[in-house]
Amino acid sequence: MARGAAAGAFAAMLPAFGLHLILAVAAAFLVRGARVAAVAACLLLGNPLTHLLIVPLSYEVGHALIPRPPAPQRFWLPEWARAALPVAERTAAGGLLLGLVVAPPVFFVVRFAVRRRAATRSGAEVSPTHQPP
């Protein structure tokens, strides 16, 4: 469950509007996580309200990673696409980095919550370092 939630959090940070759920399920499949948890985390973290913050932050992080885009050598693209491509590249790079930063904390929080719930259901005392057999 924790791996799936982390995969969903990672996918939520990517600027792939309309493809978030597909990317979340694919990432959960790759890490052998729960696909339902991936979809839930992706919907929780990647919604229109949160994207008001995530997309500009992704662009700024990407701008720090790629300060000056290379000269476009894509002659087959229309002018508007050549103008938008550096922005899309920066936002995608920033989203990838944000996803890599957000996924591990989500993994550990969900893992802790699942273990705590399992321990309270079994009636055992809960400790932060509890390792089920």
C-alpha cells in the first residue's frame, strides 16, 4: 500500500494533465505497489487546487535545473510549439524532481499508518520501530 501511495504522489507532481492516473497506475505497477492506493494518493495530491501551487513550483525548480534551454533545433515544429517547448521541458524536469522529493515521505507516512493500524487491530502495543514478522 505504501509503495502504491508513493507512486501516486510521484505521478501527481508531474505536469501531465489528464494522464496522472495512468502514470500513477503504471508507476505502482513498476514498484509493485497497490494500484488503488496510487490512484487515491494521485487524486488527493494532484487536483486542480494543488496544481495551482505544484505547476509554478515545478517550473521554478526546472528553471533552476535548466537555466538556459538549448537553441531549438526542431524545425518540423510550428512556431508556437517551439516557443512553448522550453517551458514544458523545465516544468517536466521540475516535476520529476518534486516527485522524487515527495514520494519517500509519503511512503514512510503511509507505511507507518498501515503498521499502526494493523498493530491496533491485533491489540499489540504500537511503537515507532515496530517491525511485523
